[in-house]
Amino acid sequence: MIIKQIPYHGTFEKIIDYIDRGAHNENDLSFFRNIQVSTGNTRQAVLNSFIENDRYRGRKIRTRGQHVILSFHHLDRDNVTPEIIQDLVAKFLETRRYDKCVTYGRVHEEKNIHVHLYVSQNYFLKNKSCDLAKVKYLVQNRTISEYLEQKYSKELPNSYLYHKPREKERKPFQKTKKSSLKNELIDKLELIVEEANNLSHLNELIKDRYQDIELYERGKNQYYGIKYGKLKFRLGTVIRPEQLEVLKRLEQLREIRGRNRERDDFSPSLTR
């Protein structure tokens, strides 16, 4: 399960309508935390709850909320049930402590099933930020992934965020005298792979920092390998397999968001 989190600075109306538009129909699975349902219909109740909670947010908390995307691998699509989604969303909110915030979310069904959540930056009716250091997010992501693996290994074999690499996969990264140039490339990439949000972002980081390294494509927008000097290497031999898998799936997520934006540009209205 890919966990993507983006600080959100826009209006509550825009993010709520975006989440609603992507849902398959009105009866699809929805998620509510600390929503005051007595204040009107669903959309208005959600909107009023975020507005009311935002009044408690002090000036030091500059971000209004977090847009979170939990994405399952497309190969597991047929096995992703509402019960599994509910369980994993609850585990995510509990682990992040977002169950103490105002939260709204819907399931989007496209090539892969994914959940969009919007979470208030401050805890419910409190002037206290729920933000954490990035290193804690990474630790929490691993906790959630391990929970998924332990409980749903049969149902969702392709949706682990982290995989333990096999010994065979580690061999390309062993240092040898004969492959010194390759070792140099591995060392350089290790410094920036952790910073990349997806393969496109990795390509941008490489262009900014190295003139002698270049990602090349095979087919339409499919990153295949890396040029280093006069040599070419496949991505899987110079980037650790578990890291590469995460970057590939984040790239798919970026493409999905791009298609959604294109669709929204042609939409006659921002509200339903």
C-alpha cells in the first residue's frame, strides 16, 4: 500500500469536492472522524466541521490540512474488499493519531483502488498540530505495511510498501573491483533516491545534481535505465528493488492525479 501525503493550503470546499467527484457513486465507502453530522447534509456537515475546527488553529500552524492517498496495487484489485479498506484506513489513522483530527475520505476506483483522505492539521477543537518529523512518518509507514503483510498477505501480496529483498536481489549492489564505475553510480544514487517522490522527481533531482547521469526511457513515459558516462544500466541493478518498486508505484499515482486534473479542467463546475 503506497502512502502519499501532501500538505494542503487550499479551500475546504475545493478538497472536499475533489474527493467526492472521484468516488464511483454516492453509496461508496466513506470515512468520517469528528464530523458534526447534525449540521446539514453530508457535504455541508463535513464542510462545517472543518471550518469550525479551523477556528481553533493558531497562527503558528500554517498548514490547513493534509491530503493523504492510500493506494493498493492494481494486481490486488479483485481482493480489495470494503472490510479490508476500512481496517487499513483505521490502522493508518490510529498509527498517525489522525483519529483525533477532523477527517473525511472516499474510495476512488480506477486502474487501482485508492483512498483519498483529508485530515485537519490541528487536533479536534485544539490549537495543537498533528504534524510529525519526516523520520517518524517513515517509521509509521513501515508499521502500517507490516500490519498489512501480517494480516492480509494472501489477499494483498503485491501491496506491501516494503519488501525484504531476496539475496539474489542484493548481488548487483556488492562492491567489486571489476564494476567500480557501477559502484560509483550506486553510491551517487543512494544519496538522492530517498528524496525522490516518484521516478519523474528522481529524474529531475539527477538532472539538477549530475551532468554525467541521465535516465532514459523505453516506450512512452516508461523509465527503463540509466546512462552513466558511456555505459547503460537497468534501474533494477543500480537502485535497490524495494526502493524502485515504491518509486514506480508513486509514478503511477502521479499519472493518475494528472489524468484527474485534466478531467477537472474540462468540468463545467467545481461543485456538484
